[in-house]
Amino acid sequence: MEAFKDRLKDLREEKELTQVELAEGIGTKHSSISRWERGLQEPSLSYIIKLSRFFGVTTDYLLGEEN
């Protein structure tokens, strides 16, 4: 999931969102976003889907399976 943490942070920064704003947008805590971006924890499938919908990208892109 190395690509995931980098893509998540890149997408968030491209939208000029804080971790708190992103967390509010997908219904989680900002500490979860922080752990995901640092690679300390992996999100559940439901949050991967929420993130892909939030950013308008595929889950494959988010997970680093496609460019």
C-alpha cells in the first residue's frame, strides 16, 4: 500500500484540503487520515471506496494499480 499513502496525500494536497477537512468529507477522524498518509494503518474497503468517490478517481488508481 506504499502507493496508496502517497496518492492519498497528493490528492488531498491538490484539493488544498487539510486532514481534518478530508476526514469530515468522508466521515472519519483526522487521526485516521494521518495514519493512512504515514502508512501506519490501512483503511477498510469502505473507506477506500469513499475516498475514491470523494476524489473522483478509481479505487485502482488510489491503490496504485493504474496511473
